[in-house]
Amino acid sequence: MSLTSPNAEGSGASYAAAGVDIEAGERAVDALRPFAEKATRPEVMGGIGGFAGLFALKLGKYKEPVLAASTDGVGTKVALAQAMDKHDTIGLDLVAMVVDDLVVCGAEPLFLQDYIAVGKVIPEQIAAVVEGIAEGCQAAGCALLGGETAEHPGLMEAGGYDLSATGVGIVEADAMLRPELVRPGDVLIAMGSSGLHSNGYSLARHVLLEIGRMPLEGHVEEFGHTLGEELLVPTRIYAKDCLTLAAETGVRTFSHITGGGLARNLERVLPAGLEAVVERGTWTPAPVFKLIQTRGRVERVEMEKTFNMGVGMVAVLPADDVDRALAVLTARHLPAWVLGEVRRAGDGPATSGPGSRVHMKGEHPRF
């Protein structure tokens, strides 16, 4: 039995007919190349298009270097970018989620590599996404060393995509920030978030779009712009702010406030025997948090374990460094304030659930 088609030559199956357009992929690479080439560092060797990204690490600059690595994505926020057909900020979110994890231990981000899975390659869409990634890398001071765009027809719809990235940073062993450095009496300095950042979007979409039936293009008075614009505000990138703060003060460690909220992420940087007290009265969360809470009748405990509630990063440092830290962050145009303190476990009344080492006290003003 013959396995060849009886049809005319050229009418058989092809990769393109199966949904993978190699030529479109090549056009996408050409379209994103100018953006990627701007996000570089002197250590980068070669350019876009190789099989591997090359980074010449100059070990002579370091005594005992430690490499730090982080991998993350953006989650269901991408669904909003696709619904609004606006793809130039989601790459900023991706970079922020990766590099702001690296600086928690004091590591300087060196490079990032992205992975974008699409249902169908649309060169202009991919270029917009990578433009945001490149802009984020520039803001963080790292290189976009390369990446991969994979077309998955039949698995994802045309126009649909998801993305992730891995970043690598470096820190001197004796300069690493870590929980073991934290002491009783240390102060928590909050750095304001730009909004929801990239966590809690499954709940936000459920409450605002499904329960509230709010249109993405609808103007919201409290925001001064549309709901969609508010939900796509990119995640703040704190990398350079944190590295500057670590260089100019005695920061013990940082806590990147992502999934799990303030309490769970602060607990990750507390050594055994210590706990933290967070004073809600020191800040007012942005209107988007109140909107979600009221429209969905979401309980406070659920809000605080799902969203950052207006705090994107926390520095833990000695009390003597507080004034200097606030001055440094203010000079960098970053909202910052004293959030609370670290104390010995059991030194004060418990204000959270049993077993918690982060106590949330008081009420938010005007919230």
C-alpha cells in the first residue's frame, strides 16, 4: 500500500498547514531585534539569533561571587492584555516579577531570558511584548540575553499567549542579604506599589468582570481612567532602588510582596524567634483594592493574603538607618514610609491568627 498522496505535487501536508508559520516567526525576530539590542550590558557576547546567549562574567571584579536565579511569569494578567489588545506593558510585569525576587538577597540582576508561547505568531504582537521586556530590563540594569517564541496551534487560540522568564544575578558572599541578619528592633520600610502588580488577577477578574460586570473600557471616577487601564498598570521595578538602598544603608534583607500578601512574604524573611508588627494606619491602599473588596464583598483576610494592598517591597533595616533610607527612596521618587517593626516573638499581644509571626494591627485610614 502506497503512503504517498495521489493528489498533485505540492498539495500534501505541511508545517504551515498544521498551524506553524516559520516565516512569521522569523519576521517576529526581525521586528523585536531593535528592542532587544537596547537591553544589553558590556558583558554580553554576540547578539539575537544564536542558539545560546553568551555572557562573559568578569570574575576578577568579585572575591567570592554567588549567583542568584529566579523564574516567574505574569499569570492571568495576560488575559486582560489580550482582551484589550494592548501588549506593550505586560513585558514590564514579567521583568519586575523576576528581578525584584533577585534583589531580595542583594543580587544585582545580570541578564534575563524570556519564553513566549503563542497560539499563532503575530509578529507585531510579539514585538510589542518584547519591547516591554526590553524596557523592563533597561530599568533593572540587566541584559535581555535571548529567549524563545514557540507556536502551539491546537493548544492555544490564535492571539493567545503566555510568557515566563528566568533571570540571573550576582552578589558577593559577604554582602548577601538574608533573614539571619534581622534583629529585634529593626524597622520595616514600605515601598509603595503601582497597583495590583501581577498577583491576584484571577480574583480581580472574577469580582470586577464576572460579578460586577464592569466593562474594561468603562471610565472609573476613582481612577481617573478606564478599568482596563487601571488593571494593566505595570508592576513597579524596584531593582535599582533596592540596590541603591543596600549600598547606602545597613539593610538586612528585603521582602518582595507578591502572592500571599504582606504577612506571608514578610514571614519568609524573619528568622526563628522573631516576629513583625505591621501598622495598617500608616498607609491607604489605592482605590482599586477598595473597589475589589466592596464589589465582591471580599473579607479583609482574603484581600490581604491575595493582594499587595499597596506595598510592593519592604526593606528591613536598623532603626538608626530609617531617616537615611527614607531620604534615599524619596530622592528616587519612590513612595516610602515606616510600616512597622521587628520584635522578639511573644513580646507583644498577638493580633493575627494563631501561629502567625506577622501581626497586622489597626485600620487603614479612609479605606
